[in-house]
Amino acid sequence: MKLSVFTVATPDLTAEELAAAAASAGIEGVEWRFRGNPEDALSEEPSFWRHNRSSIDPANWEEQVPVFREAAANHGRRSIALVPYLNCGDLQSTEQAFMAAADLGASMMRVGVPGYDRKTSYPELYSQAVKYLTEVQDMAKQYNVKAVVETHHLTIAPTASLAYRLVQSLDAQHVGVLYDPGNMVHEGYENYRMGLELLGPYLAHVHVKNAAWSKEEQNGGNTGNSVSAKWRCHWSPLTEGIVDWMQVFRDLKSVGYDGYYGIEDFSGEYDSKAMLQHFADVFGEIERRLEEEVRV
């Protein structure tokens, strides 16, 4: 089993510290966050999306990428992915990110898809996305870095099937899908194996996290049975959420997946180093249990 870490989940660690912690936990791959930190966030405590010490700034990527690449290599880790936050249709930023990913030595990079907020129709957004991804495919081929579309809530690709619809006309050698069951707790759940069977050769990578739903209290603490009852989805520790990772692992093995499993735990239950070790321990146990099932 190949494990990786997306550095958005380890905001307090520098590149060198992250690589060392990954090596200590037996995590082989690193997926580097590609986004600048706001100037006013630098005086704040480290956080997932504002002050992240393991993040490459697109404005300074040419000088920063070698530092991050070498930090991974110094500890025997592989820089497997660059993970930017791209807007669908922004070809200039997309090509810049491809250049950085190629210099990093990454084999894949996340690309943008439209968000969905009921203001623009799905058919219109779908048309925009396919046009963009067709041009992205040419860049992916040029820079030898696979472009991946992530299954993500609040976008037009919350499920495996809708992500597949975006990429089905493209070459799976250059464009694929990043499968994220944790995101699918928020929005987009469908039977894991069915979705994976549909993705076929487009399945490129898997992100690992978990989430759960809880009913919000109303009227002084009474959850009640109102038709307007509100539910909230929140991140949870890996073993405490709705995603049954043992079943997901079985289903991934059933379709022949042999790629990386990349942790991005946002629960805040553990500090970064402990979170990485917990991830490695949990997935080591999952692998052992599956091997026992096969022997039986």
C-alpha cells in the first residue's frame, strides 16, 4: 500500500519538518499545497487554509519549488502531486501550475471545475468545464503531468459518476479523477464500488479523510421533529466518521487500484505528526485485515 499526505492538513510543519514526519510514519508520497498565504495571516497561528507553512506560493514558485522538492528528497520521499486551487477556465494560472508541477517532478495535479450554487444551470457549467478540460488535456500531455478532477461537494463533480461525465471524452492517460469519499459525506454519496467501476481507467488517486452529520440544536436546545430541522456536516477523525474505509479499501482493490492513498485529515483531533502516524497505523491495520479475509 502506498501512502501520501496532502500538506494542507499539516499547516504547522515546514517542508523539511513535513518530509521528516512523513518518513517517520512510513508515508512515501507528498502532495504539496500550491497557494499563497495572505499577508495578514502570517501573524496568526498555522491553519489549514490561511497560514500553511508547507505551501508553495504561486507568486514565487520558481524559487520555492526546488526547496520543497529537495526537502522531500532529503528524507527519501516522493513529490507525487501539486495541488492548486484553480478556477475553471483560467488557462494562464493552470499552465503556471503545470510548469511548477513539472519542475517539482510531480506525476499529477488537481485542476478546476465549476462550483454549483443554483445561480447558473448545470448544462451551462458542464459546457464550460468540458471546454476547459479539453485544453487542460493538451497541457497535461505537454508537461507530462496528469490532470485530476476531484470529487468535491459544492461543485458540479460531487460524485464519481458526475466526475466521470466530465472526463469521459478525454484520454485517461492525461486526465483522471481524484476520488474522495470524505467529501462525498458532505454531498455526493453513491455506492463506492459502483462509482469506482464506472471510473475505470480514469481513477487516478484517492484522498483519505472522514466526516459525519449532526442535527443542529434549535429553540433553546430542542432538536425537535420540525420539517425545517437543520443538519450540519463536519470533519471527523478517520475512524469516527461515516466513511467505512475498510469497505472503500475492499472496493478499490476489487477494481485493481494500486495508487496512493493521500491523507488530509481536517478533524483537528491530532497534531500533525500524530495524525500522520495514526493514518499509517489505521491503513496498516486495514491492509492486514483485508489480507486475512483473502486467506480465509
